[in-house]
Amino acid sequence: MVVAVEYISKEESDGVESGAVRHGVTGILAVQGAFAEHAAVLDRLGAPWKLLRAAEDFDETIDRVILPGGESTTQGKLLRSTGLFEKIDAHIKAGKPVLGTCAGMILLARKLDNDPNVYFGALDAVVRRNAYGRQLGSFAATADFGRPGDPDYIARFPLVFIRGPYVVSVGGDAVAKTEVDGHAVALRQGNIIATAFHPELTEDTRIHELFLSL
């Protein structure tokens, strides 16, 4: 997926800019990583969004949050220094919708098995950072999200991995939704969706549509 240059400097969707949207805005963490790609998908779906770079960006219009791919350690530090950590943590604890992709899954995890850091700790799973290593850092696959008959089932979703994590173990509160080579790479826990892959880097919008339906 190629993102238009306009997203490099664009801070919010046109509906937010015009004041037409007062509620129901997706806040996209934009301190580092692939935030512009998520914004482009939401525009394709006609869903309003706003980039979150500082605590004051998280206002009363935000009702769901995307934590994008990128470098989780850097994102974790910037979340603290910008004051966004407390805002997003409260959002998660209130049970509001969150989509975490790649680094976002790491930020959400209860524990990392190869890193002492814990960030939001909301997702009942142990996750391994950079699980596929540098040699196999980027690859593509296809798999289902969930099982036939599940209300959130998505058949044959294209998976794009970029030095992605995978799930080492899943606790009782989370449900593994997608597996690749015996490892869980997507989880659902209430209104939290976390993927080790990058749905925003494909032309398939179904995972974002599921997120917007929560």
C-alpha cells in the first residue's frame, strides 16, 4: 500500500478539520512509526481520525485508539514524555476500543519474554519482540482471523510482517485469532485487537472495519 504524501503533514481527517465531527474520532498514536498508513485506511472507510502527538491532542472526541507499528521502546519513551501514556492507559482501562499492530501489540502485552519493559500491560499474553529476527524480518502470508462461525471471522486475510513479534503464551482473558507456523499472531480481548502483522500495509480493510464496529 502506497500512502499519499499529504499524510506526512496531515494531522486529522477532513471531517475533524471542518468541525463536522464532534464524537466518534479514532486517535492514532503518532509519536513514531506507521501512523500515516492507518490514517489512509480510515479515510478509505470514511472514518474520522486525529493524530495523537501530545496529551492535549487526546480530547473528548476520541472514542477509539490505534497503536501503530514502529519501534516499541522508542514509542514507550515518547508516550511517557508527551503525557499520552496516562490518557491512553485510562482509555484502555475503561474498556474502549484499541487496535495495536506490531509494536502496538508489544505495548499492550502483559509481559515480554525477551524484554523487561512492560507498557500498558492490558493484553493477557506474553509476547516476544522481533520474534522472526533480522534474516526473516519481513515476509508475507495469508491466514484466517478467527474461525468460521465466529462473529468476527475474517477469511484469508493477507498478513504483512516487518520484524514482527509473535505470542509466546495466551492467558485466559485473550483469544488467539490467527496463527502462522504454530505461533499466534493476532489476539482479541474484549474491545482490544492486537496483531503482529500490519493490516494497514495491505489493500484489505476488513480488520479496520472490525475495529470500527467495536
